[in-house]
Amino acid sequence: MNETLDQWAAGIAAHDPKAVAALFTEDAIFQGLRPYGVGRDAVAEYYDSQPRGLTAKYDVLETRQLADDLLLLYLTVDFSFTDRPTITVNLSVLLNKGLIAHYQVSRL
């Protein structure tokens, strides 16, 4: 769980959209702070459009083991920028065999 999230945060900080997208399933449903997309290409496009210097600091609030290889996580995430205030969001993530299959952000 934390390995995937740590790699996700590291990929964001490195501005490496392909590395971030590789942490998602091929058919992942991705909802950031704009209209949703499906699949790794949509994830890579979203993170490629984010500004350099963006970082993500997360705190896992709740987890639910739904099946052997299926884990639901509920987090808060602080997305920090170099040129504007930090945005704090709630994030729900569904991990399937360690890859993100569903990603849903909501602003507080």
C-alpha cells in the first residue's frame, strides 16, 4: 500500500507522468480536479499538465481490505505548489494487486 503511494508521490515530485501512470491499471478510472479519464494515458496526460515543483504529501485515514488483492484507501493529500497556496483534498483509491484501479479526488 504505502509503496505504491510513495512511488506515486515521488513520481509527482519528479514530474514524471509516465512513472505515475505506470502505478495505475490499464483500465483505471481517474478523477482528479477536472473531468475524469480512463487508463494510463489519461493519468499521464493529467500529471503532464501539472506544474513542475508540485508535491503530494498524504496521510492514510482509513483502509478496508475488500478481497485478497483489493484494498480501499481513504486519504487526505496536500498538493503543494511553488507559486500558489497548497490545496488539500480527500482522495479515495482502490488498489488492485498493488496498482491503482480507481482514483477519486474531492476538494474539502
